[in-house]
Amino acid sequence: METPAGSAQAGGRFPLPHRSLSLDIKGNKTDIVISRYEDNFLVIVTQIGCMGTILAAKKDESVFSDPTYNVSVLFGKRDEPLLLACARQLIEHISGSGSARPLVISLGLKDHSQGTLKDVVSAIVDNRLW
């Protein structure tokens, strides 16, 4: 389904709660889909038309210490610390809002700069489903 640049779409005919949007980030057309499943959140961000690096992020809690956040690369580039930071920021935001669901995020970006990833995180948070 096509959405105009800079717009967000909620619901639609997809059987799960989701949002899809298309916007310009640092001169690159960026498509974002956010889906809420019963057991996790799935976020797909692409500037290249395909999935890209897939990461999993979750909050680990212990009775004896402060919570920690675990982020791991499932598929793709393992040498991109800013991609890990992006996933960590999002899982911290998700858990800070009271949700215990883990996150699976796909980042297919042309530009892995700090500014691009900051804009990606902002767009996801602004259109969150948690």
C-alpha cells in the first residue's frame, strides 16, 4: 500500500496493530513499518528497499540488580555499533513506557550516521504502538 511522503497510516486491513510511514531522512526516502504482535514489536526501516541488518533487543530484569538491556545482531552487519545503539534506545523507550515486549528491528539504511539514526529513532517514537 502506497503512503504519501511524510505521512503515517494506522490500522488498515492488516490483522495486527501497525503503522506504516514514508518520510525523507537526510535526503533518503525512508519507509518505516511498526507492528505490535502479542509477544513482541517488529520495526522495519528501509532506505534500500529490503530488510537490512536484523537486531533483537530485550530488557533483562533481576531481583538483585538494576535492569539491563540485551541487544544482539540476528542477521547482517555485526560491526556497526550505531545500529546496536539505535535498538538499545528503542528498547529502553519501550520498557520505560511500561511494556515488557521485546523488539525485533530491521535497519536497511544507506546512511548509518548518528544523525540518520537519531532521526529514525525519533520517527519511530513519534509513531509508536507501545
